[in-house]
Amino acid sequence: MTFCQEKITGLRRIAAATLIATSMLAPWSSRAGDMGYAVIPTVIIYPGDTISPADLQEVEVTNPNLAGDYAKSIDQVRGLISKKTLLPGRTISMSALREPFTVTRGANIRLVFSIGAMTISAAGTPLEDGFIGQLIRVRNMDSGVIVSGTVLADGTVHVAAK
């Protein structure tokens, strides 16, 4: 065999090996593109911090074993509050986030009590943080009496009748 024939035979072997490797990897590469995206922090986010899009990055998921309730888009986590430390380069579990509180402990709020057409309103202060629809304890600022009420979207608390 001449040098030229050996070179051609070697190139054919390389081309065949490349073709085989490419055909074997093709199913994996197409699956990786179908897995979507995950959101990762670019900085450390501490418990209680509000999630800011400036601190996040969307990356393509390439690990076929990645499962769970991880965030898939920045819009999905924008404005939420971290419940635990989130590390750069790690996916963000949705269970590690919460909605911001509608009312916070110690703030000045309005208490509302309604029966029929009659509505009574008073100043109050929550004794605990609360979300919309949550039943919390509130102190009436005028009387000092502690009552329970439901947090409304506007930040008022609707007092429950006893």
C-alpha cells in the first residue's frame, strides 16, 4: 500500500468513526434541546431577599436526570421571596420561594368589621405576617383587644364575628 492509499484509508476510518459517534449522540442532543430551561442565581440570594431578575440567568437544561419543581423562567420567580439560601449556578426549587406578605407584623393597618349594611373600621397592628386570605391575629390600637381576621388584597383585615 502506498502512502497516499494509507492516508485515504485512515481518513475513511476517521469519517466512519465520526459518523457513528454523531449518530449515537444525536438522540441525546435532540433530547437536551427538548428539556427546556432552568433559572439559576448569578449571586448568593439569602433567606428573606426578594428575587430580582438582575440576579438570575436562564440556562438550557442538559441533564436528563434533572427533575422536580425547579424554576423554568425568570418571570415565574420575579418578585418572590427566598425561604432559604440560593447558591449561584444551582437550580432554584419553587418550594424554596414564597409570595411576599400582604401585611407585616407591627405595621399600621385598618381593621374592618361588617354586619349587614353596618361597617365599623378601626386602626390595628398585625401580630404576625400574613398573605391574602390568611387568618391572622391583630391588636385593635384603640382598645388593645386582640381579634382574628382575614387579610384582604388591599392590606386591610376583615375581622371575624365571634
